[in-house]
Amino acid sequence: MKDEEKPASGLERLRQRGRAGAPEVDSIDPEVRSGVTFMLRDPRRRGVPAAEQEAVGEGIEKKTLIDAMLIEWSYDVPYDKTKAFRRWLLDNERDLAKLCPPHVSYRGTYAVASGSLVQVGRYRTIWGLAELSGLSNLSAGVADEKSAFARLVSELNGFRDRERGAPEFDAIMIPAVSAHRF
Amino acid sequence: MRLSEGLRLRPLPELDACLAYRREPPALLRLNLEAWALLEAVDETVEAPDQQRDLLALLAESGWDLSPDALSALLAPLAARGLVTGAWPPHAATSHPHDQRKG
């Protein structure tokens, strides 16, 4: 039966089904979370306190910070593709790093050797953004289908497990020293 | 018997279920199809004797005991969750509730 044909009456629906089980009432305890708890902003631009800008700049310079902002792709790769995935990385990671758009840097793809994998999968691909414009550049670079960069990113993502319910999680991160909650 | 004051229902026919928001104390509840149908059938504020009769017939066909005590037991989960108030007429199991009101 199509959804639109199902009556919005419990009794009518029960009559259609033709059998009755036991009535049950369950409590729903909603857990509301917002994924946006920090203002996304360039930590080295106008509006950010000078001390925070300095801390971020120094952190990047001394490599205690990876970059001004990070993009993390978390995903799984089906078991039968893992060997080909590793081969692809061996052959293409260097080019991927070289071909990044301005203010974008490829920071590697990692496999989770230990930790919880149920929700976010076994692999992480990390992108560094030197400034906020890198986010637009990365989007534009991936969308430019004629570019070698877009082809490589597409091939990389082609290994992702795209089955329904497969673990997948993407995040944009900023240095905590410059993260203001709202 | 009637629905509790301020009770709001959101049918989910695609899932054979109904969401209920209870105001006092605030709670969100999920009713399965049987509980949802019972809720509709016992609401005295709705003039729906046919619904009550249909429900009872269906329950009887499903092999349920329709004695007053058994019906009270069926309604217990709804009452325990504060979805309904009042008593279910004990005569409903054996005769048409509309006829009872006429008498």
C-alpha cells in the first residue's frame, strides 16, 4: 500500500490490517544536539582578538597546529576495496598534495588503527585550510571536472562505502584557542 | 473516558504508529497501532459509536477477552501514561455504547 493511501486513523488502519496485538506505549526521550556550537571564522582575520591570532599563527609556524582550519572526512572503504585503495594512495597522494587549490593543503589519509569505528568509519582524510577562502577554493576545485585535482578527489571518494547506513562523517575544525561557543 | 487535557496526537500511518505529546507532565510518547486505535475509540468527546463497535469486533476476532476487566487491562497502559482519564464504561464490552447513552 502506498503511504498516501494509509488512513490517518488508527482504528481504520487497524481494521485494514485485520489483526490486533497488544497495545504498547513507549516513552520517547529526545536528545537534541546542535552540530554548530562554535562560530566558523578565519582565526587570523579581523574580529579575532590579537592574542588568539598570534597563538594560531605561532602554532602553525612551529607546527603545533596543523593549519588555521581543518576539514576531516571520515568514512569506510569496503573490505574488498582496501587493497586497491592503498595502491591508489601510493600512486596518487603526492599528486593530490601538489594539485591543491590556493590556501588548501592535503594533510593525508589515515587509517584508524585503534578506536571506535561504528559511527565514523576506518579512514580519515584531512585537508588543511590556511584561510577561510580555502574552503571556497576546495569546493570550486572539486567541482571543476576538467581539473586533475577534481579527478583525483573523485577517485579518492570513489573508494568510499556508499551503502545505505555506511559510516560517514565530515567536519570542519578550527583551533580551540580561537573557538568561541554561541 | 476521554483524552487527557492538552493531549496532542500526530498520526504516523506510514509507521503504523502515533506520536502523542502529553502536557502534564510534559512527555513525548509513541503509541503502536493498537494503542492508537484504542485511544481513538475510548474518547467520549468524539461521537464515534461506530468506531467503538468496530474496535471491539476486531478485538473479539483477534481472540481477545472483552470482559470489563480485560478491557480495563487493555486500557491500563494508556491510563498509566496519563493519556486518558475517566473510566471505560463496563457495558461497552457487551452492548453498543450509543444505545447506552440513549437509555
